[in-house]
Amino acid sequence: FAWPAIEEARKLYGETVGASFHHGDVCDLPSPAVPLDIVIDNTVFQNVFRSGRLESYLSALCRLATPGHTVLQLNLMSREGVESRPEFAEGMEYLNLPLLRKQEICEALGDGWQILECREGHYDLKPEEAGFSCEAFYTYSDATTPGIPSWCILAAKL
């Protein structure tokens, strides 16, 4: 997790019974003291996939998850969704995002996870924050929530 997010969470929820916050390399996360109900991944999977560290990440997920108990929620940017909309081409070349196909994600999770749901979604992304402009980000959804197509995948640890 990003350090500012950890600091904010500690400030807001640090006194909450059972709450704990950890900052470190996601591939090196230790086993939790208690079973986790849910692991929420907002684009970490796609970044480790591209960096060649997917096996280390999947090992970490196995340490974090309890079979028959833990649910994984992946929020990832969709290659199919972006490629089906040519108006995104210019922005995608500039951003060089680690987009993934649904099949790549499901295959990478392997036999250790049961896919419960896989649906297309909307990943909030303002092109100005990356230093360029692209109207496609604003016409994909609406002007108040610019973004690109994404995958939301729920999986249960087997």
C-alpha cells in the first residue's frame, strides 16, 4: 500500500480493535495473525504481472488467504475494453499501462482460486494527472468520472 494511505488509515482507524496496517513489498507480506475475509487489489496484480513478479505475488496471496474463507477482489484495467475503443489508442500509447485480458487473469489465478464473478467496470483515471489530455477518458463514462474499461473479478480461495 502507498505510505500516505497507511498513515491516513492509522490516524483514522488505528484505535479500532483488530485493525492493523502494514507497509512493505506486496510480494513479501507476512501471514496475517487472523484469517482475512477479503483481499482488495486495485491494480497491483497487473503491475506484478508485467514486471515478472507474478509468482511471488501469487505466493503472497496464498499466505494471506485462508481456503474456504478469503475472497479476493481484483480491480484491473481491461485490455479488451480499451482495444475495442480506438479512441483510447493515443492515450494508451502515452500511458503504457499494464492492461490485461480476462483470460490472462483467470489463467494466472490458476486452480487455487474459484472465480465467483467477472464483470466489466470503469476504472477512474484522469489523463491530466498523467500530463496529457484525451477526450476518450471523458466520453467512456461521463465527464464527472473519466476513466477506462476495467475488470472486476471476485474469487474465492480454494
